[in-house]
Amino acid sequence: MHLMTRGPTYTPTSQSPFGHRAEEARALLAAVVESSDDAIITKTLEGIITFWNGAAEGLLGYTATEAIGQSITMLIPPERLAEEQHIIKNLRAGNRIEHFETVRIAKGGRQIEVALTISPIRDQNGRVVGASKIMRDITERMRIERSLQELLGERNRLLESERAARSQAERVSATKDEFLALLSHELRTPLHAILGWTQILRRTAKPADLANGLEVIERNVRAQNQLVDDLLDINRITAGQM
């Protein structure tokens, strides 16, 4: 039976002597790691790269020959160097870091958004001597998330504008209704007086009453004319001055 991998190919042998089993296991592990779609890097606690698989080369641009023996800081933007100190502190304490989203630098200076899972490597005595990093490119995912956030923000701004416009329209409508109610009352009041005096004058034709009635009629007619002028003054209506 053959196990096909993208990297090294491992052929298990059922007849292998017991002493070769550990070597077979290491070879199998190396084949699995090399064939992984995720970049896998190991380093010492001092940050020196000790392993670099094919996916790491594909993601970051450096070959294993170029990367192994170099400091892991060559992949870290200067403004993010404090992250490495935090990572090493956790590794020394034996802690595993899950899905740490950050930015790393590929060969040529291109920045890549990545998610890291970092695990301590222990020796036979259980002492932490290094770390393994699984690195996954999330640049496209983050771009999509930012686009969605922008769309959501634009949607919220449009909804807020719509709410503000609706509220303004409601206020304008309420002001208009109040104005029309006031206008109706003010227009009808002088008309009632005119109508009343007209009816009185029809029944009584005494000169004194006639003079007084005509004065009231004239005053109310003038008031009515002023109201009509105000009605035509659109600026006063919109400013709520009436």
C-alpha cells in the first residue's frame, strides 16, 4: 500500500523491524507536514527557524534553504514585533495559541493577513524547547469581511438618513396641520362677526346700529385681507411664524 502525498512519499512496510518503527513514524509525519496546504514552520524559543514546509514557501516566497537558520522576525512587521514577545512568553508557560490573526511579511515586502496556531514543542523531559506554527492566509477572507462591513455601514447610514427624513417629514406635516387648524380658526372668526352683523343690520335699520355695524364689518374685512396676505407668504408658513 502506498500513501501518496504532495511532498515526500512514504511507503509503510509491514515487515519492518521494530527498531525501524520510530523512523517510519517520523518519515510519515514529515510527509504529512510537507503535504499540508497550510504553512508549517518550527522555531527555537530564540526565534530561529528550524523547519519550513512547501506551503510556507508558497505563501511567504522564501525557500526552506533561505528561511531555515534565519530569525522569525524577518516575517514580522516592525510595528508588530511586540507580538513575538507575547507569543514566546506564552510558549515558555506551555500555552497553545489558537487562531491568532495578524499580519506577516512575505519575500519582497508584501504584507499578508494570516491566522496562526502556535503550539509548544517539548523535549523528552517535557521541557519547552521550541514552537510549531501553522499559518493560514486569510487575506481574501478579511477583504471580504471588510467589504461586508462597509456595505453594512452604508446600509446603516442609509437607514439613519431615511429615519431622519421621515422624522423631518412628520414634523413638517405636524406643523402644517397646526398651521391649517390655526388658519381655519382665524379665517372663520372675522367671517362669523361679519355674518352676525349683517344679520343684525338686516333686522334693524337704526342709524346708530348701522354705523357701528359697518365699522365692525370694515375692521373684520381688513383682518380677513391681512390673513389672505399671510397665507400667500410662503416663507412665514415654512418658518412657523403664524
